[in-house]
Amino acid sequence: MQSQAVHMMILFLLLLSVNIYTAQVVPRMAKYGCQEYCGDVLIPYPFGIGSNKHCYLDDWFEMDCSNQSSKTTSSAPHYKLVLKRAQLEVLNISIRGTLRVNSPVTKFCNGNGSSQMADLTGSPFVYSQDKNRFTAVSCGFLAGMVSAEFVVGGCRSVCDHKKSASCDIGINCCQTTIPPYLTMIGASILYQGETRDSSCDDYAFLVDKDWFERSSSAHAIKSRRHVPVVLEWNIINYTSSLAIFGSYVTNYSFDPYYYYNFNYQGTPYCLGSTALDYNNRSTLSCYCPDGFEGNPYLLETCQDIDECMIGHNRCGPHSKCVNAPGYYVCVDKKKTKLILIIGLGAGLGLLLLLISAWLGYRFLKKRHTMKRREMFFKRNGGLLLEKQLSSGEVNVEKIKLFKSKELEKSTDNFNTDRILGQGGQGTVYKGMLTDGRIVAVKKSKIVDESQLSDFINEVVILSQINHRNVVQLLGCCLETEVPILVYEFIPNGNLSQYIHEQNEEFPLTWEVRLRIAIEIAGALSYNAASFPIYHRDIKSANVLLDEKYRAKIADFGTSRSISIDQTHLTTCVHGTFGYLDPEYFQSSQFTEKSDVYSFGVVLVELLTGQKPISFRRSQEEGKSLATYFITSMQLDRLFEILDAQVVKGGSKADIILVADLARRCLNLSGRKRPTMREVTAELEGIQMSEKTSNGGENYEEVEYVRTDSIEPWDVASSSTGTGPGLDGGPSSSLHEIPLLPYKSW
């Protein structure tokens, strides 16, 4: 019972595997780049055509192919293939070692006669003993075979003109075999003194016996000049052939039966003989294993023969033929059905198992993904955000929680080509939402739990700000490994680029600078939800310009909102050198006047076009732009440090008023600085007076009032350390957070 099960399993595997061998591939017979056919005649290697000698083994195997059809007629082409050195017309070639050629018919007229067929001495060809017969159509006379002037055989027939020629019984025609290994042969008739007429009724020829049996009669050949003859060929000079066929050559004593029945890989083999044949030659012949076909002389794998496609009913009516590499098997049809049913059931079971495994994997992966998202949501401050939202103090409608897949799709999986800018808190990518909106997607850096409150603070504060000069927060995503914020896209870069770099497309005229200053001041004086919001990192790099070049303040990541009864915020120092309020730097107490100081530095940047900190300025001038500006005003050198566009476009009176406002914003004492509302009002007043005036007041007519005693100071010298990026490099800061320093692209 067990052996029967094993047998059925073997048959089942056979049925599953042998189908790959059913597609018959026509094996290549000639070398690559060589002509394979002459008309309908296949030319396998070692035979070949052409001037390229790699197409044939040696000169004896070289062939010519020519078109014999008349050029004046439109008949189908007729090709003639000739064995070039032997000058024999070739009818077909077998890779199994035979060659059919046209051989002349010898006719005897006017007495004794003889003729010589092709001389193949020294060639790899011999006349086949098994496949040819010497035939003589005559009676009463001896027809002989001659080779090298020696008679090697002959036959004689009985005359009976009342009967038709019958070569097999020797009436009017006779046949005989030829000796082996003949390379040349001739025919002769010995009349023995009798006379014959000149009708040429006596003739002899060597002929392919199979072809002769298919012909109508021996007398029908009288009208032919040539008949088919079979030659046998092989590779001669065995020892010199070893260099070509190498390891494929096997000792002649090798048992071919074993090789035929157990070589299922289709590897060709060659049998060589060092023993000399009748013509004193060593020979070599190559073969494909039994059940395979192809050209073994190319030393390539032979192709399997599908025995089931050859003939009909090979296995009988109750069995099914199944092809296998090198052989075939006959399987009982009943067993075949059972095996197919078992195989179908097993296949369906395996398919169901694979589908179940795939669905289980998808379920586990989805569950794992959901757990990871939940973990990331908690770790990224999701619970803190929910607490803020549930408090009722935050406008929930303005905050959208994006899905991670939506943001990955919008940014092309956060492709590096989409990067707009990088800062201390993360990297900003340009993205497009499904509704077609262009957005800036800020992917935060990995943060620890101590920074989560800062991140959620940015979300909460920005969600409450609704001002045309503040970058709008569209939403966030907390289910990823790092937090992601989605902002409106601001296309024209930041203010710092336009101040410190030449830009012919948008020159910063006096009017533009004054308008941008008013827009910045208006945004900073904006109170959301009836309580002020401190930015704590005001600088020109955090002022973006939209499509109409209107100012928009970005990066409220370090912002804080305070209640009405609070006057300041005590925290660790945040900000950027050059813009940092010295009072805040020394006391760590951030008040509403701290943003005023930073705005004053931005205002001085707009007036002078210089950077907040630069080591190019002398020690006396001050490395800090604030110190340099205040010192210049004290020395009445204001107009020497102003930007050319400011001097050219603004009235001296308005310029002095703006400069004086900047000076008051930079007061070392926060109590003596104006509020942002006062700053906004003064700038708007200057803008209004400029619009209504006819050119402004002269410099001499403006009263220059110093209401405060300003003591020069240098931020660079008062800080605990200096950063690497001075005057053109990255700014030095205790907490550098440039959010969106990007240009449109």
C-alpha cells in the first residue's frame, strides 16, 4: 500500500513537472552568424557556407550555394548545394553521419566500357555499404565494380525479354552490396566477345537502396543522368580533434547503452577511436543522448524530443503518453484522472493556505501599523493636544489631523528633491494635497518628551492666530515617527534673502521696506483670544514673502501665550544672536518688550541692509548691528550707514522718524521701549504722512530729539559664546529655529 502511494506521488510530480518540456524549441544546427539553409536543405555544422572559416570545420566540409533558376523567367528560385572540394551536388545532410549526393549513371555503348564516380580518397567521406547498392541493367554479361583498378565485386543477370526487369531475382537486372570503406568506385561491363548495338541499353550505377525501392523500375533510370548515393562522414584525425571537442570525447570502449538510458540532461558526447580503419585513419563521431535532438558538434545542450507528439496511439487507447526529458511514460487514464483530482485538490488546498497566510499577514501588518501609529500619537504629544482641544480654549475647526499616507503621497514619500529648507526643528518639504493646494510640510526632527510641550504649543498657538501677515497652520500629523506640521505655502522666500542679496525682480524700495515693517509690526501686535502671544525669535529669516510680496511671520515654534495677569515669562533662553533682547538674555525673563527689541533689529536691517552680526565691522563700530546703529546715530552719521535704496526713495524726515523709532525699540531697558501697538501706530502714521505730503520735509527742518540716554553695547561680547556662522554664515544662537527659509521652485 505504501509503495503504491509512493508510485502515485511520483506520477503526480511527473505530470506537474514534465509540462515544461512539451514546448518544442527548434534546435540551432549552424554556428551563430552562419547560413543554416540552402533552399530547403539544412546545413549543420561541421558543414558550412561562406568565406568565414569558422562556419565549417575544414576544407572538406566547405559548401557552395547558388541559385540555378533562369534569370529570364519568373519561376520560383532553385538552389543548388555543392560539396566544394569533392564537387558533388548535395541533396540532404544528416547530423547522424550520412550525406546524400547525386552520383552519375554509367551507360555502356559500342562494346566494352567503364566509368569512374567521384574519388573521395583522403576525405572524411566513404560510400555507405549499408545504404547503397551497386545495380546493373543488362543481361548475359558481367557487371563489375572497380576501385583503384581492382575489381571489388559485380553481378550478372539472366535475359528474359518477356519479363520486366526484376533486380532482386536477377532477371534483366542485378544488384549487389559494396565492400566497406570505399572512397572511389567505378562500373564496367565485360561482354565476353558478344556484340551489342549502340542503343546504350546497358548501364550501371551505385544508388541509395531506399530511394531505388521507391522508384518505379530500373529501366526508368535510363533517362536520368544522376541518382542519389549515400555517403558516410565523420571527423578524421582523432588526436587533432581533441583540441576542439576536449572533455566531450569519450573512450571508444564507453558503453553507449548506459549513456543513452541514463543521461537525461541532454549533454552531447563524442566517441573517438585511435584504432586505424580500412583507410588507415582515426575517427571521431559526436551524438546527442537517446531521446534528445540537436547538433552535438556545436557542443551545446541537446533539446528533448517529445515522443508523445510523434505518431499516434503510442501508449494505446487506455493509456496516456506523458513526455519526460529523454523518454516518455505511459500512464493509465484512470490513474491519471485520480492523480489529477488529487493534484487539483492539493493545489486548491495550497492556494487557500497561501491566501489565508497572506490575509493573516496583512491583518497582522495592519494591526502592527495601527499600534505603531497609536504609540507615535502618544509619544508625539497627541494626548496633550487632545487635552488642549477638550479645554474649549482652542478653535477645533481650524486644526486638521492629516493621515500619514496623505502626506507621503503629497511629498512623493518625502523626496529630497522636494526639500524647501532645513532648520533647527526639522525639514520643510513642498507638497500638493488631493484638493490641489500647494503646502509646506514640516517634518520635525526626533524629539524627546521634554520638547513635546514646545511642539504642541506651536500647534495650539498657530491654530488660534488668524492674521493675514502670519503663516497659517493648516493641520498636523502625529501618527508618524516624528511630528509633522502642514502650513500654507509661501512662494517668494524670506526677507533676509532680499535684504542681503541682490534681487532685480523685486527691489526693496523705501516704500516696500516701510510697508513690510508695518506688516511685521501689525502681526506682532495681534492678540489672539484676548491675550498676547510672544514670538521670541523675530528675525528677517522668519519673515516670508507671499505671491504679492506681503510679509508673513513664520516659526512660532518657540512662541508662548501668557494670561492677562502675567507680565513676563520665565524660561530658558531661546532666540538668535543679533536679535536677542539683552535684558532677556541676562534675566531669562521674556516680556512683551522682548519681541519689540528683536523687531527693532529687523527694522535696522531694513534701513541699513546690513547683517545683525558681522566681524567685518571694527571693534569701535561694534560687531552687533544694534550697537553699530545706535553709535552712528549718536555721532550724527546715520545717513552714512543707510542703504542706498532708502536714501534714494525716502524723505529725510521720514527716514529719521523711522530710525528714531528703531533706536527706541533697541533701548537696553525694556520699560523704555514702545509697545508693538505703539510701533505699529507710528509706522502707519509715517506711511500716511508720506502719502499725503508732497515730498516730505527737509533734513534741516526735522527736530532730532533724543529722549533717552542710550549706552552702546555689543551682543557678541556680552554673550556666553560665539557661533561659527558670522557675516554670511549660519547665525549663532542658543536655540536656532529657522522654519521656512526657502525660495519658490
